[in-house]
Amino acid sequence: DAGVTQSPTHLIKTRGQQVTLRCSPKSGHDTVSWYQQALGQGPQFIFQYYEEEERQRGNFPDRFSGHQFPNYSSELNVNALLLGDSALYLCASSLGGVAEAFFGQGTRLTVV
Amino acid sequence: QQQVKQSPQSLIVQKGGIPIINCAYENTAFDYFPWYQQFPGKGPALLIAIRPDVSEKKEGRFTISFNKSAKQFSLHIMDSQPGDSATYFCAASMGFGNEKLTFGTGTRLTIIP
């Protein structure tokens, strides 16, 4: 049983560019959440997708957007990248209504 | 009110000792309190979790103690091993439809042989 998988594992982008990160949830899970983890900090909630809709959103600008597909996989898009967007981006999956969340290994984004 | 405060920031314990990591919260709407373990370059891994209707939960060498009236909870690691050296995060979330996790700032634990 595959856990949460994220791609790519590492990414280097230039300031002002756009990036798309991908996540496949754990088998049987239907809810995907995205978190940003800066170096030495705890993960910060970006948003959560359930039934292909954004259900909750954290304190992140509109440059951060997402999508969930019918197979429950998800994408995180970030436009107009800033140096401060450099972080580990984590995807977590869960079963709707259940609090237990499992994380992928993350995508390390570096903006130069 | 959304914060979860975690201490200490770092902790060094000898092998076999019992490291204790503490967290405190303000929002009484939180009803689920997990602990995650994270190794460098990896995503957080769920260790153990508790709900406010119990005061203690044990899973293997990991124990959560929960004090609802004080709004505090802690992680104890029994018979600690060098392989337990990692960063530990406490977190909290609310009920159905609001399961986003609010994380503490993390504790870097080092177990020395």
C-alpha cells in the first residue's frame, strides 16, 4: 500500500516564475491538505481539498492555488514566485471526517 | 487563539533516558492532538495521537499525557535510543470539516549513546 507520494522531490525556480507541485494521496483517502514548512519551523497550513473543492484555506495569498482531481490526487500552484517561497512543501492525506493525516516526503522548492 | 506553543526548542538526553516535550494550547475547540516525528529531508510521520476524553495514551515506547484543564499535553519517550534523534512536532486540530493541523514550533531531540 503506497503512502502519500509527491513529485518532484526537489525543484529550483527563478523569482517571478510559476511552479506546480503534485500529490497522490494514500490509498483510500479522499482529502488532501497542503502545508509549507520553512527551514527550522513547523508546517503551516495552506489549504485543504475535499470532493474537488477547496474546503479550508490558511493565511496564504492568492498566488497559492490548488486543484483536486476525481481520483483524489492534487496539485499546488504558486505564481509569481518570491524568494520567501523557498520551503519544503508537504502534502497530507486523510479520509474525510477523520483527523488522522499522513504526510508525503515533501517537495523542496528553492527560489533563486 | 490558534497557536500551539511547544517547548523546549532542543533537548539532549542520554540513551535510556526519558525525554519529555511539552505543548500548550488556548483554543478549547481543539479536539485532536497528534505528535509527529520528522527526520531531516523527510515529511512528518504520525507517532501517536490523543483526544481530550482521555488523560494518557501509550503506544510502544511513546506516551502522551493530556491535561484538559491546564490545556497542556506532553510526549514522553521511554528507553530512548539514538535512532529517536529527530525533530518532534505537536499539533492540534478541530472537528469534522475543520481538520487542518496547527503545529508547534518543533523540538530537536538528540539521544547520545
